[in-house]
Amino acid sequence: MAEMSPEDWAFWDTWMRAQRLVLRELDRGLQRDCGISKAEFSVLVTLRRPMRVGELADALGWEKSRVSHLLTRMEKRGLVARTEDGAGGRRTGIELTTEGRRLAGSATRAHGANIRRTVLDALTGEQAAAIRSWSEELVDRIDPA
């Protein structure tokens, strides 16, 4: 296995810093423009249909307890509603409320505009194509399924 050169480390450090800065800027945009966190946005855009809480956790790749705590906060804000699911009438289902659907739509538009402003508008077509190609190869190598 080859050792990392100083240039390799400089590339890695710059790439990691760029990722952190982009994510921070996009998170701030969601908070500023929509009053929601990135986690709440993830729930809103994933919950396009009623789901069981465990199914939502799997779709997000999060622990069920994290999802449950976030859903409790979102329910208090009127963004999601728990539903009875199963023979015992347990409240294990979750769905967006009308307000949650409205916010999902407006947040998607605002987040998209922030992605465009922060990242996409600064790229040439060639840069975008190179980054996309490299990203797809990386994803295929790490997670071929």
C-alpha cells in the first residue's frame, strides 16, 4: 500500500474542509430560510407517504430512537402526525400533516436554490462532469449494491 504524500494530505484536507463548509452553509440556509434543521428536512423529504417509524429509520439510515425523538419534536410543531398501525392500535405509523407537506415543498425549493448558489453555479460544465463521474465511481466502488 502506498504512503500518502504531502500533496495527497493537502488534497484530502482541502476536500474535507470544503465538504464541512458546504454542509454548514446548506444547514444554515435551511435554518435561516425555513426554520428547520437538516435532520428535519431529511424526514420531510423522505416521508412522502405514510410509513412505520422503523421503515422511516431504515430509509434514513438512522437509529430508530433518533427518529422517534425527532418525530416527537416535529409532531409538537404540527409537521407530522402519528397514526395507528396494526391490530393493537399502537401509534407506530407516521405521516406528514398539511403543514408538513407545505414545508417540505418550500424547503425543497429553498434548499435547491442554496445548493445552486453555493455549489453548482460556481462550476463549469467540465468541472461538474468530472466531479459527477468521480463521485459515481467512488459510490460504485464503496457501495456497489
